[in-house]
Amino acid sequence: MVFDLLRRKTRAAEPPVQQKASAAARVVNWHGLGGVSWSPRDAVSLTRSGFAGNPVGFRAVKLISEAAASLPLILQDATQRYDNHPLLTLLARPNPAQSRSDLIEALIGYTLLSGNAYVEAVAGEEGLPAELHVLRPDRISVVPGGDGWPVAYDYAVGGRKHRFAATGTRSPICHIRSFHPQDDHYGLAPLQAAATAVDVHNAASRWSKALLDNAARPSGALVWSGSDGQGMMPEDQFRRLSDEIETNFQGARNAGRPMVLEGGLDWKPMGFSPSDMEFQQTKEAAAREIALAFGVPPMLLGLPGDAAYANYQEANRAFYRLTVLPLAGRVATALSDWLSGFTGEALELKPDLDQVTALAAEREAQWRRISSADFLSRDEKRRLLGLPPLAEGETDV
């Protein structure tokens, strides 16, 4: 109860202190003031407040990670594109509990929430790993060597710690991290950039809930007009008033209930209405900032006030082109480079743009434009389309 913060500390052993009378001395403030309070900025706290506790952050992360996980992947080297390969078989079922989509969704989600994603390779008999497992970033710490490069990764959980050595070409850990201008070993997550907007959005939601819990009325003050001229309420009356207000006048069930005040007490409203404070506009602006940090067009999240794109289809195409494909391509490249160290092959894993529905019109125009370019050779056209050159004697049909 806020009245507990304002209880007077009486000391019977000390002589009374002479104080100057003030017109504000009789006002009991109902609405406490304080400094700005920001949520912690560690990955666990941000995930709790910005993903598990914020609908905009939750939907933005799910939208990106699920879209990236649904992208079809192709594997090729400098000479051919593979329809069947042990690496594709491994990614199709990386471990007994996950499919390829589950693995990619977890990697993208962790990258968005913490800026880092880690994959563990369970060693097989020879060649590629037997299984791949995604590890929680909050449990892993990088162990740098004397030259600053990571030499190991410590995985700690439940008071126990396991160290993965990261030397040689066959490192058991693949570390995927976002760009961070001030950290040599850990990435910067979009959620960290959106942390202030998340705090504002959550605070606006809590304010709306508190407004309903307090009879949907703004804050105010109880003014006590005492007979002694100082406005000092006796301790027993102060406690009884606090208990009665908490019991009879707070909460949604007491909405609209009239307050009966005894002699000398007067209620003075001292707060702005929701329209004056424009909390709804503040909340919507914070939601758009969260979407902006993740690279999701607000139109796709159903947020009002955004007219950057003419229609939903255009916004969806920009979402794939500017957000999903770069992130999915970076994760696929990191996995193929890492797994190539186990096989010794120079493999390239990347999304198949020709099978992305959102880019169908764009890819069709590109194929038509390149196919009609008579000044390009067959291999040059294939290179522009991301295809390997044909072998000697092989035809396009």
C-alpha cells in the first residue's frame, strides 16, 4: 500500500521539531513518483520480458524464425548441385528430437533473442557428425586464447561445467553470432536494440491493467483538513483509512463505487486521463519500434499507423528480401562452412530462391531477363542464376 511509504516516523524520546507551515503539508500523495526503471539487459531477462512477456516481440521472432525454417535449402559445390548427400541427410534429421525445420527455427530464434546461436556436433565413426544439437546461449561462455581467438567453449548447467575444445578444423561447436561493434566474442541481438521500446510497451500495458484494477480512474490525493492547522492525521486514523480504501475502493469489482469520506477529508483528482496521456499512441509507437528492430514490417504484425508499403504482398516481399533471406543465408553458410571441415569438401548450403512463394514474381522476371540476354553465354547465365556450370557434354534439358 502506498500509504505505508508515507507513514510518519515518530520518536518519543526526541523533542518536537519546529516546522514551517505549508499549504501542501496536508496533501497525501496517492501517486508515487520515482526515477526511470529499466529492465535488466542480460539475455535471460530480455528474453523473459521481450519474448515471453511481450506479444509484439514474440510474434516478430516467431514470424522470422518460422519463415526462415520453411525455406527449402540446396547444396552444391563448384561443379554440381546435389539431390542426395550425407550432409542433406544429416540436416533432414539432425537428432532424434528435431527435424531440419526445428533446428533452423531454434538457431534463428536464439540469434534474434541473444545475438548468438550454438550447434554441437556429436562425433560419428568418420566423416560428418552423427547428430547435431542446438545449445542454449545463456549456458555457454567463450574461452579466448592468448591471441584473442576462441580456444574452447564452456557449457554450464546445474552447477556442472563441460568444456568443448575449439581447436583444429573439426570444432565440436559452431558459433553463429550477429555483428557487435563493441564485443569480440558475442553478438548483438535485435532484442537488445529494442529493449527500451519493449520496456515502454510493457509499461503501457501494465498501466492499462492497473487503471482497470483501480476502478478505471486516474490517480488523486486525499486532502486532510485538521483542526490543528498542520494537517497531521492521528496514527490510528491513518491506518484505518488505508485499510478501508484498500478493502472497499480498489479493484475492478469496486468500479464506480462512491467513496464516502469523513469530516476533514476531501478527494482531489490529480492525474491525466488516458486521452491526455496518449498512452495508446505511445504503446503503438513502441510496438512499431520493436518491429523495426527485428526488421518486420508493422503491417505484417497488424500494427496501425504504418503506410510504408502499398499492400500486404509488397510488405511480405520486402520482409523476405530484407530480413528472412539474409539471416537464413548467413545461418546456412555458417553451417555448411563448419560441416565442410568434417568432410573436406567445399560445399555451399543456401536457400532456394526459386521456391520462395513471396519472391515468385521477382524470380520469374529475373529468369526471363537473363534468358533473353543473347550476349551472355550459357555458363554466364547459370552463374547469374546461382547455378553451377554444366559438365562437358551435358545439356540444359
